[in-house]
Amino acid sequence: MALIHLIEGPIGAGKSTYARALGDRLGAPYFCLDEWIARLFIPDRPPGADAAWYLARKDRCVEQICDVALAVLRAGKDVVLELGLLRSADRASLYEWADEAGFEVRVYVLDAPLHIRRERIRLRNLERGPTWSVDVTEEMFERSSGWWEPPDDTEYATRTILDIEQA
């Protein structure tokens, strides 16, 4: 049975780097929310667009990514998802979707100290390497960092969660 490999953690934790490597190792397609947002919506983002503008598009992208991922899963292939499900309620919705579709979710949680995550984002903005999708401002970094809710005891008790140590 194909598996959903869900990569989660706060901004700058190393999720994209880890997810790409995992997808390569498993021979599984990697779906990254930030890449979809950057390609589909950022070019048309109006000046002064706020968090509500982003969140509405995020929800539509997650829904479309899940539809595509489901087709891949039904074809018998694992998928690697990096969806930015920072809040436990958002992950609960994904778990419900996966359960209804009949697929297991394996969650990989990455984290790093705030100062390391901030420096990673600063470098990513400068280098614009393979994990860069859009520049992250200090305000965006702080807001996103504040939204992160690590899995709680219930989530650990009911799901397969792996805590990944990052250097």
C-alpha cells in the first residue's frame, strides 16, 4: 500500500531539503506548497496583499495537491508532501482526508533553533537555490514561526510521527 510522507515543521527547519532527498530516496514525487503558490499566484499578487490573500490561495493549492497526490497514491506510488500545515487542526484535516481515502500518513517533524532557522531563510533569500520559491521577509518569518504548533501527545499517540534531527 502506498504511503503519504508528510513533512512538517516551522519555517527554516530544513523541510524542503529533507523532503526532496526523501522523495529521491523513495522514488516518490515531491509536492511542495510553496512551489505551487510561487508559480500560480505570486506573479499576480497585488501590492499590499495580506495574510488572508495568501491563506485563501494556500487552501486551494493544498486541495489541488491532495487531488493530484491521490491519483499517484491510487497508482501505487508513495508521495512526499510539504504542505505547510503549521497548525494541528490543519494536519487533522489532512489525516481525515487520508483516512477516508484509505492511505496511511507517516509524519516527519523537523525543527531547529530560531536563530538557525532565521539564518537559513536569510541565506535562502540571497542564494535563491533549489529550495527557494519566494523571498521571506522578517515579518513573514516571525508570523509563520508564531503559527507553528508542534504535534501534541494525542497526535503522537494516534499517528506515526518521526522527529528528524537536522544539523
